[in-house]
Amino acid sequence: MNRKMIITVFAVILAGMLQTAYGQERKLIRKGNDLYEEQKYKEAVDYYQQALKENPTSVTGMFNLGNAFYKQKQTDAARKAMTATARESKDSLQRAAAQYNLGNTYMDEQKWEEAIESYKQTLRNNPRDEEARYNLSYARAMLKKEQDGGGDDNKDQQQDQKEKQQQQQEQQDEKKDDQQNKQDEQQQDQKEKEE
């Protein structure tokens, strides 16, 4: 066999192997999707991870894996998968979707600054995403409220302290009244005895 023929045979074999791996990856992702739809998120994770073993750069596998982790409230794992999706994807809408989901993980934990940055990235990749625009606005408002809230917390503490002082003063007044009543009774008793 000449060299050109060997290269051609090798290329055909390699193409066949890649096609088989791609087909296997797609089957695993579809099975994971079926389980995800049945809300069997843990099992879906297993299939998505198997698909990623077949094709470690599968953006669909990474994205779906991130969603399944998110549904299980495994935010760190979800963030890793979504970050990888955003980094690996060549499609701006796919990057936007990954950044949006990343923002949601931060919103759940009230990490407003991180959420804001994620939603900004979403809008850079998909300026028409109205949900991202809404979430960005919400995260900004919550961050502002949190920052302004420090003063509110201080006011609440001052109010609590005033109420405690009032209660203490009322208790002291009651004690004084009780003591005065006892003194009055004693004096009354003393007058009665003298008569």
C-alpha cells in the first residue's frame, strides 16, 4: 500500500469512529433529556456525564448537565458546567443561555453583584432577552436595597434599643409605684395601730 492510500484508509476509519462516538453521545444526551423531563435529575446527570466522556467538548452535554445540577440545588457544579458552556460555545445564543442560568444560581443565593455581571453577559450575547433584562433590574434593585439596608438595620436597632429602654423605665416605674404603695400601706397600718 502506498502512503496516500494508507492516509485515506486511516481518515475513513477515523471518520467512522467519530461518527460512532457522535451517535453514542447524542443517544446518551437524549436519554438524559428523557430522564430530566421525568424530573429524575440525578439519573439525567449520569447520562450527561457519560455523553461528555464520549465528547468532552459537547456544549449541549455541558449545558444540560448544568441544568440537571441546578435542579438538584448543586449550585457549584451547575456553575462549573454553565461556565464551561459559555466558554466553549461558538453560538452567542447558547452562551447567553448559559450566562442567564449562571445568573440564576447567583440570584438564588442572593449574590447580587455576581448575578448582575452574569445578566450583563447574557445581554451582551443576546440583547433581546427580556427575562435577563428584568432579572438584571431586579438584582440591581436588591443590591441597592441591601446597600441602603445597612442604614435601615441601624434604624431598627435604634428602635429596638428605645423600646427596651422604655420597657426598663416602665418596670422601674412599676417598682417605684409598688414601693410607694407598700410605704403607704405601712403608714396606714401604723396610723390604724396608733388610733
